[in-house]
Amino acid sequence: MTHGPIQQSGQGSAAERCLRHARGAVPLSEAKQRLSREFDLSERQAYRYLQEATHLDRPVEVSEATVPITLKLPAGTAGLLRAYARSSGLTVGAIVSHAVAAFLSTQRRHG
């Protein structure tokens, strides 16, 4: 999955901030709040980026901000979705987002 970065390089980028935290230069709670505030992320998403940065030695790309919505799915479909998320390492939100984007891209071709 490819995300467009908010800012790819430079001392003020989200990626650089994640790396500084990963190197121990900024406490986790402070880094999480800064990322959340500056890049309009939830603190939960900022925390995920910071956790990912601790395992990487390169900038972490920050995806577009998301909007929470509620979907009602049949129980069987929801179970399959959760199982796929566990086995793939993707979040349910990422899977649904890609599925909806793929569906909508086919609809644009048809008018």
C-alpha cells in the first residue's frame, strides 16, 4: 500500500520527527502529540507511525487524514474481513478504503 507523504524530508517533516523519536531524542508522548497536532492525525494514528519508525531506519510516510464512518456488514463478511486483516497485517480500515477506492474507480469509467 502506498501513501502520499505529508512531507518527505527536512527537519520539520513528520518522517524526521518519527525518526528522532525512534532514536530517543523526543519522548513518545510528546512526539505523538506534536504529530497529531501538526499533521491533523488522531493520536492513535500518530502513535502507530511512531511505533513503525522504531523498527525502520528510513522516513515513515504519513497517509492522508482519515474520517471515521460506520458501516453495517453481514456478520460473515465482517468475519472474513477481520480474518484477512489479521493474516495480511493490514488494518480493516486500510482494506475497506482500498476496496471502496477500487470500486469507485470502476464506476468512473462507466460514467
